[in-house]
Amino acid sequence: MKNDDHAAGGGSSDAAATSISVFGAGYVGLVTAACLAGLGHAVVCMDTDAERVEQLAAVASGGPLPFHEPGLAELMAGLYRDGRLRFTADAGEAVAHGRLLFIAVGTPGTDDGSADLRHVLSVARAIGEGITREVLVVNKSTVPVGTAERVREVIGASLARRGRADLDFAVVSNPEFLREGSAVHDFMHPDRIVAGADRPAVLAELQRLYAPLLRDPVRQWLPMSVRSAEMCKYASNVMLAARISLMNDLALLAETLDTDIEEVRRGMAGDPRIGAGFLAAGCGFGGSCLPKDLRALLHTAADAGLELPMLEATEEVNERQKLLLARHVAQAFDGHLEGRRIALWGLAFKPGTDDLREAPSEVLIRALLAEGAEVVAHDPMAMPAARLRHALWSGLRFAADPLGAVAGADALVIATEWPQYRDIDWARVRRCMAGDWVFDGRNVCDGALLAARGFNYRGIGRRTHEGAAAAMAVAR
């Protein structure tokens, strides 16, 4: 493709500004749109939800984002006021604006585990029906291998119906690797940028776009085929998921052998071939990516006639792990939870976000309520979303602060590793509680310290510390 649509100026002397449209004002779309505008490009972000578009336009006046992401609202507000970032619900306007057209819509999982591509293909149709010049279509959505070919076919069919089959366009795969809670930083300081295309000129144009972010191009810039780029996103996420599930399996073994999985983890992490990332045992993984992408890759394998037992086990272990805390609580009370008050610290699937999608806390709460327990929950960010999501769950209440959640509680369960839970005054917590059990689903606490404060402590794959005995030992 020719590269004749760049204007002078922009956020870096190394890259000229260009016109960019981002389809999808969800998590990935908003971060992508704001960060590209921050690099000096003229960006239009399009979403079919007109109310969401109005809400996003109001961010410049101090309005809230639809989700929590540190630094994003402030970045968007400045760019919107400067005119470098606009929002629209008109797909035609977005198509007309951009030379680079980013598809960043959701691909939710279906009942059979496959990725729902309706939104991706709907954007492809809008592009095919509206383009009047050469464009580069950049797929940032997480999609199965072969999706770029389907997008290309949809756009090509629309152009043929319009009698414009002569228009040149390219479809590339440029998957995102953004972590919720640090997405703006991750975009602006990428570990790697994966770009899949079948034409060197297209790869060169995309590399120019990202040039200001490439401190070490040889290491960070990873060009490859389109299909390999599509698979790379799934492969990365299932690798992380597999590490977590393996550690959770090892944690169960650690308990039976009277070892401490945290000590084992430190020994493993010291091996540079293993490293420390995603090596913590806990109550299971959640979020919008790992569970969905694991199921989607399993569905892709099944369609190809393959069985992937390791990935199947990864999912099975995670589902088991989400129920582990509820089983621990039930065991502590001899299976009788009727009328028990259980404090829950943490609702979001991870700290730094308000995202409840597939969070272990969801499974835990349902299990405890089913056994007749009352759950009083606290989370620094996710309670507004939880109130809406679980308005009909009788037996679930919310507390304004962590101490309010534990007031009169028979047990405390920690499901999200927010730092304020680790650093709390445990002597005050003990005075507030009626019972003495702490179930640490993220292994954030010092079990011996809690036992010395009079708690009975149980983590995941860690030695159980009995508070009464420890307190007596301290007194002696």
C-alpha cells in the first residue's frame, strides 16, 4: 500500500501524524484510541452505543469512565479538549475519517466456548460499505486464527457489490497485550508489539506508527504472518493460565506434604528459566481474557480434530480452585454455615480494576449463600459494579470499608490481593470479628503473624497456623 496520507506534526519527530479510527469504545478500544491520540495522531473512536459515546465525551468535563483504569480518564480529557480525540456513534463517519482503521470490539465467548465474531464482522461490513480510498485495517480484537481472512472476504464482497473491487486495502493482525490496571503504561511501554501481515510494505507502515514506542526495535518489534499473530495472543494467555493452574495443583500437594507453597515458589522463581511471573498459587484466575481465550483455543482445537489435554486440565483445575475457599470455610465450621457471617475482602478478579468477569469471588459468594451463610463484602473499586450485578442476591451485603465488613464476622475470606488488605491493622480486625478464621485466597498474609494476633489462618498450599496455640506461646 502507498503511504501518502500523512500530515506533518504529531507526538514524535520520528513518526508523522495520520488519521486513525478505532471501532469499539470498550476497554481495548478506549486505551488504544487515547494512546494513539497521545502520540499525536487524529483519532476518532466509534461505538454503536450512543449513550456510551455521550458519556465518553463528558469525560473532558470530569465525567466518569464506564470502567476503572488508572490514568485513562485524565489522558482522554486532555486529548478531547485539544481536539485530537473524538467520539461518534456513526460508523460511516469513522470509516471516512481514518486511513488506519482499528477493530477493537469485543469477542465474547459463546456457550460452546467459541469466540463470537459478530461485532468484528459487522465492522468489516461497515468498512467495505464506506471506504473510498486505500486503507489499512488493523485487527486488535482477540480472534481465532483465520479471522483476518474472513474480514478481508467481507470487505472485498462489499466492495464488489459497490463496483469498487479496484480499491486496495490490507488486513493485519495486531493483538493487544494490555493488563487491566496498567493498560495505559503497557501501551506506551510495550514489552513487544506483534504485527501479522503478508506484505512487507504494510508491516513497514505499522512499524512507523509504533516507532515512538520502540526503544529496542530488534527485541520489541515482532513481525510475522497474519495467522501466527492471531495465534500468538491465545498462546500467550493460555501459557499464563497453565502456569497458574500448575501452581494451584502443586499447592494442593504442598498441603498434603506439610510444605509451604510460598517457600517452594520462591525457590522456583529463582531459576531464570522459570521466573516469578504468574507463579502464585491462589483461588483461581478470572477476568475477560484468560478463561475466555482458553476456551476459545480449545474450541479451535476441537474444530481441527485435536485434543489438548493439558489445556483441558488447565481449565478443570481453575474451576476446582474457585470452589476451594468455600470448601475451606465449610470444613472450618463442620459443614454448617447456616447463619454464619462471612466477611469477604475483594470482589474484582485482580487488584487495580473493577472488573468482575469470571472473578473467583463470584463462585465463592454463590457457594456460601447456597449454604445459608451471610456474606458482607468490601472492594476498593468493584462494589458499584457488584451492587448492580448482584442486586437480587439476598444474603449479600456491602461494607464501606474493610473493618465494616469484618464487624461481627465469624470468618474472613480474602479473594483479591489489594495492598490495603495486606497492610491493615490486624489487631483491630481481630477486635472487630466475632470469630477467628482467616482464609487467605491470595497468600498475601503472614500466617505466623496472624496466629500471634489470635487468628486461625489458612492460605492456599501453606501451613495452617492456629491462633490460640500461637497466642499462648507468645504469652509464655
